[in-house]
Amino acid sequence: MIGKLIVGTLATGLIYSAYKIWQREHSQVGFFEDTITAITGSTQTTDVQTSSLGALNNPGNIRTSSVQWLGECQSQDKNFVSFISMDYGYRAVGELLRYYYNNHYLISLSSQIQRYAPQNENPTNSYINYVANKIGIDANADDGYIINSQNIASIVSAMCEFEQGNGFIADNTQVSNGINMLT
């Protein structure tokens, strides 16, 4: 048992060292996080950079809180959550929308975004208008549009594009993967 533990620890250390060398040479993060997690069963060795999108895989700019998100990993940014992949970042945004809908009875897109991106931190009205125009719905409609999985994917995609700005385009496959993980 101890021999297996030592071999496993050495292998993990070697893989992580190789990852850090590769990361330094290619200035990229994200490719090996899932592999490291799968091998070690832990995300504690995952090193991340300090941008909400980049290595944090947090396209929705979700702030840290007491919530332990599925796919969350250790972040060096004390203000924002870090995820092991973009799929989990998109999933978290979808989870928040469903939570607002089911627990706070926020049915309209407008009410959801007002909670997600309050006026004291964001240009909330511009945010609402951008998302509503992007997906082609009335922001104040209370017809249950948000709860449908396909609709959540469209909303999450548009919200993350607004959050990231600078011409960011959400990857539809990653958004779909994230929404498909919702329970």
C-alpha cells in the first residue's frame, strides 16, 4: 500500500512538473488540468493565472463565495472562482440561472440579470438589452423561457459574451457540454 502511494505521488509530481514546463514554453493553461485531476483525484495541484477567462475558465466572472461548484479548482484570484474547464464555467452560470428561477422566482430575463449583474457593479440595463437582443426575446416576458435547457444555453452564451467583452464569442460546444451537466 505504501509503495503504491509513493509511486502514485512520484508519478503525479512528474506529470505536474512536465505540465509546468509545457505551460511555461507555450504560455497556455487548461489543457492538462483535466488530466491532472483524473490522475490525482484532486484539483489542488492545479496552478492558475489571474484572469476571469484565461486559466480561470470562468466566462461568467463568478465571484468566490461559500458555494462549492462542480468542477471548481483552486484559484490564485481571491475574487473569482476557477474551474477545471470552460464547460464547468458555463455550467455554473446555467446553475445560477436555474437557482434564481427555482428559488427566487425570478422568471424574466431582466430580473435574472438584475440579480446576476447588479447596478452597483455593472451596466445592468445594457447587459439586459444585449442578451435580450442577442437571443431575440422580450427581457420582461415571464413565460418560463429561461428554464428550458436549449434556452438556458443561448442565455448563458450571450451573458458570457457580454461579461468578457472585446469580441469574445462563446464556444457552443463548451456551452452545450456545461448545460448538459446540469442536474
